[in-house]
Amino acid sequence: MIKNNSGIKSATGLTGLGTRDWVVQRISAIILAVYSVVLLGFFLTHGHVTFFEWHAFMTSLPMKLFSLVAVLALAGHAWVGMWTIFTDYITSGKMGENAPRLRMVLQTLMIIAVLVYLFWGIMIFWGNGYGVIAV
């Protein structure tokens, strides 16, 4: 674990270095923005989209690969973003002596949620469609 000047241990930072986390955050934001533009472009160019058009578009290999990259980018983006929020706002100076325990509980819950959503997203795009619940 790396201990910085603020007294907060970087046990759950994605890369362990602030510069690398910053780069991960920016690159993942670009990937997510491009993915959003591609989806928006599909809807703008296809007018009334049927299920079959949407299914064919989303199950094509390029979109499956791009969706996988987007899901991975979303997981990295959320991980770094939430870790930053927790370490900036859940501090002993703002929350008292229980802040480190609260921060660790919140970070643990966040890590579990990100991993669940990551695996769920991969199952949706790469699974065979049986047993996958997409609400």
C-alpha cells in the first residue's frame, strides 16, 4: 500500500499512482464518449429501429468487441472516479475518526458493485443469451 501526504492509504486505487489513474479516467471517458456517439449515430441514421436491426447491429463482431471495451472502460472509469470521491470526501477531517472504516466499507461495496456490473455486462454481450437477466 502506498501512503500519501493526506494519510489515506491507496489500497483500492486502480493503478496505485495518481497519474496513471488520471490517464485511465481520461482514456475511459474518451472510449465511453465515442461509444455513445456510435450508438446515437446508429439511431439517427436508422429512423424507426426494429428489434432485428438492433439485434443485428449489437451482435455484429465489431460492436461486440466495442461493447466489451466500453464495459471495461466503464468499470475502470467508475472505479477510479468513486475511489477519488471517497478519498476526497470521506476523510477524518470531515467525517470524524470513523471515516477510514466508513471509507473502506464504501470502497468494498463499490468494488463489489463494479465487478458484478463488469461480469454482468460481459455476460450480456458475450453470453449465449440463456439465463442472463437484462432488466
